[in-house]
Amino acid sequence: MAPIKSSRRGFLEVILGGGVLATLGAVVYPVIRYIIPPAAGEAKLSQLKLPFTRADIEADPKKAKYFKYGRNLGIIYLTEKNELRALAATCTHLDCTVQHRPDLGIIWCSCHNGRYDLDGNNISGPPPRPLERYAVKETDDVILVSRENA
């Protein structure tokens, strides 16, 4: 067997080739991670017990309270007929937080003056679709909220 001769040229080719591969990997890997999102690890929430009572909502000047439903923000409020209603509190236009305006009888988004009726239907402004509705069940001093379509 003949001894393997290493040359300076061969050494430089290996170093430069490795550098090119490392640079290519450093560019391609983040692009792939951006295109393919990570798996969501959140459990499906079927029903939520709210940490406040009807009396807490009635005591609020806006007659409304916000709550977290999984990753989403929700709003529960009293109507003029003293009924509890719950909606997603994120505007369907640009994800701003909506407010209950009992003085106007609407749900209002202050970002671009989007308006929803008390059922969550978009009535004016830029919102393209209605707010998601939640079913409300009240027993004693416990308020339970769940998705209507679930």
C-alpha cells in the first residue's frame, strides 16, 4: 500500500467546503423552521369556570369582565335584559381588544371604530366577520363558558 500524501491544497478544499456547508446550513435551517410551524401543545378546552360571579360583573361600571379561554381573550357582559353573554374579545379586523359600551348598546373596537351588536355581529367599520360566541351557563354563583359550536 502506498502512503497517502496530504497536500495543502487538499486541506484548504476540505476547510472551504466545510465552511460553505456550515454557511448554507445556517441560512437554510431558520428558513425551514419559519415555514414549518411547531406543533401546538395546548389541550382542547371544552368548558371554563370563570373566576368571578354575576355580582362582580354587575359591580363593574362597564357591566363586563374579561377572561382567558385557552389562548384567546373573551369578554362576558350583561345586556339590558340582565342576561349574561360571552364573546371573543379580539376584533376580527386587526386583533385589537373590544369593549362593552352599555351607553351605546354595542361592542366597540377602539382601534378603527369597529362596531358589533350585542350578539357579536359586525354592524359597521372595518371588521370583516362577527365575533366568536360562547355559550354561558349560570348555576348558583358559578358561571361556565363553552364554545357554542363545540
